[in-house]
Amino acid sequence: MAAQVSRRVVNVINLGRMGFLQAYDVQLRYMRQHLEELSGRRYAVGLNTLLLVEHDPVYTVGLRTKDYDEIEEKRLKSLGAEFYRTNRGGLITYHGPGQLVAYPILNLTHFKPSIKWYIATLEQTIINACWQFGIQAHTTEDTGVWVDNRKIAAIGVHGSRYVTTHGIALNCDVDLMWFRHIIPCGIRGKDVTSLTKELGKPTPIKSAILPFLRAFEEEFECEVKYRMLDNEDVSFLNLNQMQEKSLEQ
């Protein structure tokens, strides 16, 4: 009998509601551990991590953004949102309550050392998750995931020696008015949508986590272990255990 090949493990940590900078510090902590491993200063198994978070209102711009100067920054801050310039790819986007943000901190050499493959797999993960809700999503020549000509998820990533930071934002039950103050991802003439808008009923983040993780497991061919942060005795659960827990609640 052939030996069974163990699947890659990705530890999922739900950070809950957290500010953008604080969550970015968490990303950097895991990224540094990966880079130390690549430099031979650390040997660690199980560093591949998927951070889930819901941000306070914030606008972030990527490396390609030149249109949002200090005047625009002040305008957006006056709306009650924070504003940060980042090292991710892409242009401007919004994060806020009701949006599931996922930051995979992965060593792509454990998967496939290709940023192009990585972005395509993230897109397919969102498409898979939307399909579980009965929503037919797709990609276009523009990065991200769309329902017809309405963007339901944004993607912006950064890679250093094939270690990834930043990630995706899936609009669940987010207030779409925040997007009207910008040109999301620099794409004119396109609308933004959410699970709530497409389904015609409130669809909070908590209802999207399990479909998203199922899709992530399938598309990245890995096993996810979900970390519950509402208990001091932190433990990791696999998807089956997580599903059982959600059914009990």
C-alpha cells in the first residue's frame, strides 16, 4: 500500500475586530519567522498562517497609487476613516465593519513558488466561497472577483522571497457607501457589491468564514486548523470540528 502523503497545514487565526496597523504588525511577526527559517536561523513547522480580521473603517493605497495626495488623504480621513499607504500591489480600497479580510502569511515554496499562481488561487478561493452561497462570481482582466460588473472582493498582495503578506477582502455585510468616496482599485465605471446585496438578506462575516475556509482548503490543497481566540486556553480545530462547534451554537 502506498504511503499516504500528509497535507500541508495552514493555521487559521481569527483576530476579530482590529485596527489596520495592529493587524499589520501581526502579519509582520509571522513573515519574519518565515524569513528567519529561509535564512537558516530558525527551523519551524506549521508557520503557514491565515489571519482573519474585521477592520475599523480604513482606506489603504498600494504601490501603484499616485492619485491620492495629502489633500485627498485629509478628505478621506474627514469621513471618519483611517488612511495608510502600504507596500501591497494594487490601488486604493476600503476596509471596514462587515467585511471579511484574510491575510495569508504563506511560504509559497511550500505550495507553488509563483505570485501569479497565488493571486489566481486566491481569486478562485473567493469564487468557490461565493458559489457555496449560490452566487456566480468570476474574474476579469482586472484583479479581484466580480458578480457581473460588480466587485465583491478585492485582492492586493506583497511577496518577499515568496513569503506573502496582505491578501483579500470579501464584502459580506459592509456599508457600501464608503466605496463611493473613492475609485475602488482605480477602476472607473464599475460598481461594488456584497453578499448581503446579492442575496437580498443580511449576511454577516460569521456566516462567510466556514465557506471561505472550505474553499481555501480545496484550492490551496491544504488542511486548515482554526484557532479560537475567545478562550485563554487556545486550541486548533480542523474544519469538521469547527462545523460541529458552529452547529452546537
